[in-house]
Amino acid sequence: MAVIIDGKQISAEVRTALAEEIKSMKTVPGLAVVIVGEDPASQIYVRNKGKACEEVGIYSEIIELPAETSQDELLSIINRLNNDPKIHGILVQSPLPKHISEKAVTEYISPDKDVDAFNMVNVGRIMFGDYDFLPCTPAGVMVLLEKYGIDVTGKECVVVGRSNIVGKPMAMLLLHAHGTVTVCHSRTKNLGEVTKRADILVVAIGKANFITGDMVKDGAVVIDVGMNRVPDSKKVIGDVDFASVEPKASYITPVPGGVGPMTITMLLKNTVKSAQKDLT
Ligand code: NDP
């Protein structure tokens, strides 16, 4: 029987501490969230971010733009936000319409306000271990490990997935924490043999129930980043087949209620950090 890592509980604790911190600050931290188009899932994410800001005392500005917005128009809004002293963090919700380059937009956000840490300056700083902001989802995973007293030092860590927003930065953070890190992807041969070596297995591939019990070592810590929507339902399931993996794991994150709640929390944390930097 594994310990179920309670991301909701840890997230609530971190948010309570943040709310206290904000009360003692002279500047009210501000986050701008920009959404282009009417993707229903994105609209929910954006609304949740606004609500989370309000709950901890962060000022938030939600800027909803029509799908026809041109790249230049979007960049000029980002330019305004880059220069707005009330705003300490800027997030542009993905996906963007096809006529807008995500890369151009990410690179246009001031690195000082890039609370998603997707900008190349911040990505580079993470590589050197000298950063202000960490990408929210991998940072949330590291907080969960720390809060449950799971030491990464010397452990075999296997990350499945190599995206720029989850897999790669996740591997880098585990490396900074002195893990021995292997990164797997769709071309990895004998995936199950590699994942079976893991003391700490982090899965971020976007395929429901893909990792099964036979791919996991007894006593492994299993972190499921996956969020796969069940068609025609509000249900979300992970990349890890909980039923067959949980009996083998020592610790496991559920979906929902594991990594998910931490992502927005780390966004709030980055926004507060940015506002604190502004004070100095
Ligand atoms: P991407 O689609 O960008 O990347 C998926 C990665 O998984 C790729 O590196 C791909 O390999 C790899 N992959 C795909 N199929 C396989 C396979 N059969 N075997 C091994 N590796 C495979 O996804 P993201 O990183 O953006 O997201 C991953 C999951 O995490 C999704 O379910 C997403 O919804 C969820 N997510 C959850 C968040 C949260 O807050 N909890 C936040 C962000 C994401 P290759 O590079 O070779 O194509």
C-alpha cells in the first residue's frame, strides 16, 4: 500500500503561507493572464488562475482576446504589460491560434515577468541552477517530494516525457537535487526496463493509464503529471494506471489531486517572488 501524496493539502498549505507573506508586503503582487480565442478548457484554466490569485491576495488582470487577434496586436498588449508596474507576472495561455507563434510571444515577455519560466533566458538560467522562476509543474513536483521527505540524492530518477514545459525541466531539477537522471521519450527502447530501474518515476506523456504495474519497481515513488480528459466527461485520468501501480509503489500521486493543484500554486509563488524582487 502506497502513501497517497496529497497535492490538494500541500497546495493549500503553500497558498496559506503565501497569503500571509502577501499581507506583509508593501506592493500588491499582480498577475496578468492573456487568453486568445475561446478554447473551453483554456477558459476554465484561466478562470481558475484568476480565482486562485484572488484567494491569496494577488491582483489579477484577465485579458480575453478574440481568436482573430493578430500576433502584432498580442505583442503590443504584452509590451504594455511588460511596462505596467502593477503587473509582476505575465502568462499567455496556450494553445494560441495557429497564426500566432508561441515562441515569438514567449520571447517577448520580459524575463523578469516570465512567471511560467518558458522564456529562453529563464530556461538557460535553470540549466545553470541560477534562477528566479522555475517552471510551475516541475517545481510543484519538487515541493511534493520535499514535503513528503523524499530525498532525491543518489536516487535513480526516470522521467518519461521530454517536453520543454515538463519533462526537460523536471529532469534538470532532479539533477540539481543530485538524482541520477534518465529521460525517456517515444523512441526509447524497452521503456518498461528503464522505468523499472526508477526509485523515483515521473511520468508526463499525455497517454491515459500508460504506465502499468509491471513497469514499476517495488517501493518506487511514482509521480503522475498526466492529465487526460475522458471524452464526453469532466473526468481526468493520469498517465499511470493507478490500480496496478499503487500496490507496488511506496508513494504515489493521484489524478486528480496530485500534481495538478501544485501547478497554479507555483505560479502564484513565482508572481509573489517577482513582486518581492521589484521591492529591492
Ligand atoms: P507533450 O505532448 O508536449 O510531450 C509528451 C512527451 O511524452 C514527449 O516527449 C513524447 O516523446 C513522450 N511520449 C509520448 N508517447 C510516448 C510513449 N509511448 N513512450 C514514451 N514517451 C512518450 O506533453 P506535455 O509534457 O505538455 O504534457 C504531458 C502530460 O502532462 C499531459 O497529459 C498534460 O496534460 C499533462 N500536464 C499536466 C500539468 C499539470 O498541471 N498536472 C501541466 C502540464 C502538462 P517525443 O518527444 O519523442 O514525442
